[in-house]
Amino acid sequence: MNFRILAIDPGYEKMGVAILEKTSGKEVLLFSECFQTSRKNPHAERLRDLGKEIRRVIEEYNPTCLAIEKLFFTTNQKTAFQVAEARGVIIYEACSAGLSVVEFTPLQAKVAITGYGRGTKDQMKYMVEKLITVSKKIKEDDEYDAIALGLTYFATRNSYKNTNGTNVRINTKISSPK
């Protein structure tokens, strides 16, 4: 059974997007990009553009689940609010398309990918390329982060609670420690 996931590192200026599929126990990267909005556009238009891109990717690749990074608090409240709004648009589009939603903290992704919660960006990039074939040159960390979130989804558990409280089941033999 194939299981396809949309993984997103949220942002309103740069948004990492990846589509991964698990086929016969192996993860395959089908698509990835770092989608960027124009700084010249008002924030509301940038959010609209993010929504359009998410909708396009969902329609093209037909994933069944969204893995998205949880927002962590930062000292810049304006940026935190804007990223939270972008997450809202992303989650809205995913739920509107019938996708289940699973959230991961940056710490969870680092532990799943590098084995260490304080892993560096370089360690994350190195391990992503060891865990899955990346057939193009990736320039932005956001794109690597999205791929890492997808791999985290496949590596952690057999069962998740999604945002509406129901269980999401995936077909994988990998399970996480309790």
C-alpha cells in the first residue's frame, strides 16, 4: 500500500513543501520546493498566495495527510504571529481537502532525523540526504526542513491524533518509543 504525505515547514515569506510517499517500506521524495511570496505584496495577499500553492500541490499529488511544524515561540512577536497566520492558512487548505493533520516540534524532527534534539542544520541536511534520495540541488533550509518533517512522520508512530481528535492510521512497521 502506498501512503502519500504533504510535509510543510511553514512561513509567510518562505515555505518549505515536500511530497513523500512510502511504498513497500521505503520512503520516496516525489516533489519538494521552497515556495516564496513577494515582499512587495501586503501580508493578506501573501497568505492568499500560500493558500493557492498548497491547494495546487494537494490537487496535483493527492496526499492523504499533512505533517506540519508546530510554531515555537520567538522573541519577535510580529514574525511569530505572521507565521501562525500562515500555519492557519495551510491547515485550513489541508482540512478543506480532507487531509489529516499531524504536527511536530522542531525538537521531534531533529530527534527523528539526527537522533539528537539539538542537531544542527548541517546535520539535518546530511541525514536527510542519507535517509532519502534527493535528486536535485536544494538551496533553502526550509525545503530540507519540510522533507525532514515528512521523514519524521514516517519514522515516529503507527497512530496519530489529528487536529479533529480522530486517529490517523498509516501502514508502517516503524514505531516510536513511548
